[in-house]
Amino acid sequence: MTAKAALGPGRLEVVRTGEAAALGAALVAGVAGGVYGSVATALADASPFDRVTAPAGIRARYDAEYLDHWLPAVITRLRQTGGA
């Protein structure tokens, strides 16, 4: 989860359940079926969650790898194949 937080916006809220996908589907169905008035209300009824934040050093390393290695490689490949 720390790696996901480092790659994303910086903080994740992870529901404490072994079946997160099923819980998410049930909450969305509850909103669609009118059990909950909104997604926010459904989430308030969900299992407790943990906040996961990546340390700044890890986030900086992922950002550097992305900018210095991954992004240039993708741009080069797209240019070679005519995709850019």
C-alpha cells in the first residue's frame, strides 16, 4: 500500500476487509438502489479504514524514476512506432 500511495496522490484510504471489491460493489449497488443517498453516505457505513501515506523520500524516488527513465522510454517508443 505504501508503494501505491507513493505512485498516486500521496494518501490512500484502505478499507479493513478481506473482500474490498465485494464491499465496494455492494456499496455502489446500495447507492444505485436508493439504500444510500450518496457515495459519501455509503462510505460512512463501510468498514473502518486505514490511511496510508508514503514517506516523502519514497515519493521523491518514484517521481525521479518516472521522469528520468520511464517517461523518456515511453516517448522514445511512441516516436519509433509513430504513436506520437
